[in-house]
Amino acid sequence: MNTSRSYGDKQLGQQLYRVIEFCNSGEALWHKIRSGQYDWLGVKETKGRETFVLGRPPRPKGVFASGFGTVVRPGADERYRVEVFVPTADEPSATHCTSEADARQEFDDKVAALARRDGSSGLFRVRLVLNGTVAKEEFVVRTEPNVI
């Protein structure tokens, strides 16, 4: 059995993914990854527009960690919090804040921090919760260095 994966030695059945698909929004990418039916392969940028590349069916994976944990600040009120979800975990991490203004600032800071390129790619769903209701939600896609 030949295990070479070079283009010069192409053979039927050699591909890692049966189907390659594309999407253009962070929200669409989130839902595809969350479904468990896709792997995120990379991103292509053309004329300032990002196209996310996905493969299916997904490759087998190991166990995933659940994320960041929960932070409760002194004097915090559960009604004011910022939640961060990753598509491979069922539960979000959360930061409980002392006031609505504190929660809004934490949301802005969290989105900026997650979007900052640090040499790894990432996909996050960030929610601002005020009085038990989602007041704002943003999908953050950090694409570096996973560029095709």
C-alpha cells in the first residue's frame, strides 16, 4: 500500500475530506463547526473578503477541554455577565460583573482580546447578558496563521 500523499502520486481514495465547502461569515462558520459535521481547514482572503474553508466529514478527534471557566468579581451580580462560547464545548465561560456598565466594558475588552492575533486561529461566540437577557452577541474569528 502506497502512503505517499504527493500530487505526483494521486490515487482514488487518497483525499482526507470527501467534500470541501466554503462560507463567508463567522456565524455560518460557527454553526457548521458546532454541528460536528465539519473541520475548519483555513481561510482565504481575496480583496478584503474572508472565505472560510471547511471539510467534511470531520476527522476523528480526541477529548476537548471545556474552555476558560467562570470569573466572579467581588460584589458581582449574576444578572450582568459576559459569556464566551467555543464550538467544541457545551458550556460557556463567564465573567460576572458588578454593573451594566462594567459588563459592557468587559464585553468590549473580551471581543478585542479574542480578536487579537496571537499566532493561533480561534472561533468564539461572545454574549453580553444584562438582566438575564442577551443584549449583544458577536462572533469572533481569529484567522492567523491558518491562511491558505
